[in-house]
Amino acid sequence: MFSRLFKRKKKPDTTEPAPDIRSQRPSAGERRVSGLNETLFLALLPVYTGQAQVSRRNFSAMNETYLELGGSNYGMVELGKRLAIQIWIALFTAFIAPSFVILYGVLFYPENFPAPFKDLINGIKVFSSYALLFILPIGAFIYGMLSNVRALAKSYPLRFNRQRREVCYIDDTTHRVLIVPWESVVAWVACSQGVTSYCALRDYTFGMGLEDEEQDTVQFILSAQPSDVHALGMWAAIRNYMEEGELVDTPNPMLAALSITLSEDELKPYEGLHTFEIERLDARFMGDLDDGMDDAYRKRYGYPQPTRWPLRWWYVRRVLTFWKMPYLIAEWAHRKGRPILPDRVQAWSQPLPPKQWAQPSPALQKANALVKTAMDKKGANFIDACKAAGLH
């Protein structure tokens, strides 16, 4: 599991989601096992991991100064489309279903429908009374969406300041601000395993610990992940941003290899009206591929034959979801779901002149060089590379 992802060898093991990092100080590359739980520590000292980073969608804001984890509105467009489907079901029940019933009666039993228009009006009245029951599930769905936006507006994101090399945590209840050095953050990936009568289960968690020296406590940030790849990729994205400026200054190597330059809209880390335009451009790009595909290639791999309007179903689906309504909802959710940060944090988040930027410590620079050499040139996995660098 973990060791396979961190290059080769060694079988995995795991630990609880919030490990003890006060009495037992962890270090990068350390692995702790307790029963069916395994924890792999990625920091103290955010050293090179060699892992692929996750999508920008995991972050709610990013620029040359800071990166925010948490508070993203991704998924709101999909919720808007589901709302549109529920509205269409209600409209179908109220108006389209009685129209089909009356039309069927007029065509096959005309003697029973001497006044079809009057019968249609009566049918709509009856069916509409039943369609009113859809107010309950639609209302519950809208309430859930609004509750989600309200919860986001009360939850402060975790902010990583690349120029100061610090991390800012704000308590959602007390609004207390905790700022710690970036190199003191403890990060780990935890895997918890269990067995039921039907299958074996594995739960993955990406966690970070910020030590509050003033109150002698640790603030834990825990995020459930679908796999260890996602958890490792989350840390890789954060570390690459703080250490190399990736996601902002440095283009994605794969995009650079394909000569793709992302537009300003594509760089926005949230969903909104710009998402509609991105989807339309992507659909047009796929339509161009459809037109330029060789007939022999189509026949060999089972692709359909080209049509005059390859994007017809894309437009039909957008019309059925009320065109830009889901994207307007997402735009509104992004604006309303952003908490107002304390003045201290806003001042802390202001950009600094390049001469005032904090620099990596000599210990981190040395450890990075040793770990990178061991992994990339000698083929060691992450755990062995950290051990070779003297980190544990």
C-alpha cells in the first residue's frame, strides 16, 4: 500500500486517525502500527515525496501568497442539476402527463372525450394537486443545499502562506487564530482496516497536526480520502506549493508536455459561471476530435459515425437543466460560503516583497537533497530514503 506508492518494496501497516504526536514525536518516513491500523508520517520536515499531486479542485483559493484547504464549493453545480431534474419531474407530473393521457384518449377513445380541451384543463388540475406533493422533497433538497452553504460560511479554511512559510488555523467556535511555522507541521496518512461478514473495509485519512504551544494542545485537521493515493497526493500538492510554487508559478509538467496553457477561468479553484464556459469549450474540443477521426479507426474501436451537430445532446442536457441555473447557484454559493477572516489573518495574508520572503531551513534543504537522491537515483522507497537521510 503506502510503500508500494512510495516507490518499491515493503508491505504496509497503519494507525489511528489522530496519533499521539506530543509524547511520541514523529518524523518523516516513520511508520506506526497498532492492530489493524497503520500510520505513515510525511512530516515533521516537509521533505520530498516524489508523489503525484491531486487536482486543484481540493483547494478553495490559491495565489502567489497563500493556498487554502477547505471551503471549496465543488459539487454545487451537480447539486443544481439534480435540483433541475426534480423540478422537471414535478412539471412532468403536473402538465405533460395529463396531456399524454388526454391525447391517448382522444386518439383511441374519441367517444369518451367530446370536449378534449376542457378535459385537459380538468386533468391538469387533478395532476397538479398531486404534483404539489413534490414541494416536500424539493424543499428538503433546497434546505440541504442552503445548509451546506451556511456551514461553509461558518467554517474557516486552513491557509498556507508560502511567502512567510507559515500555516494559519482559525477555530470555528472561538475564532482564535493559531499561526505555526510550516516546517513544524506534522502530516500523516492513516489506514484503518476492518472485516465484516460481507467484505474487508479500509478507511483512509489524511491528517495534519498543528501544535499550539500557548495552550499546550494540538489542533488536528483530518480529511477522509477515498484511497491512499488521494491522501498522499493531497500532501504532495500542499508541499509542492509551499516549496516549489507549483499550482501557481510552475505549470503542470503534463500540461506543458501537451503544450496546453490553462486560461484564467480554468485556473479558478471553484465552480461558478465560468464553469459553464469551460464545459462548453471542452465539448467543442471533443466535437472537433469527433469530426477529425478516421473512419477505419471508428470502425475498429466502435465509435459512432460523425454527425452534422456532434454537440446536440450536450445542448439538450443543458436546456433540461435550465441552462446556466446550476452555475448561477454555484456562483452564489461561492460568494456566500466564504467566511470573513479576522483582521489579523487578512494582514498576515498580504503579499511581501521578495526580499522579505522566508527561506527553507538548512536542515530541510539538506534532508530534501538526501531524500531526493535516495529515491530518484538509488531507487529507494520513501521510508528507506528518510532513514538514509537520518530523519528516523
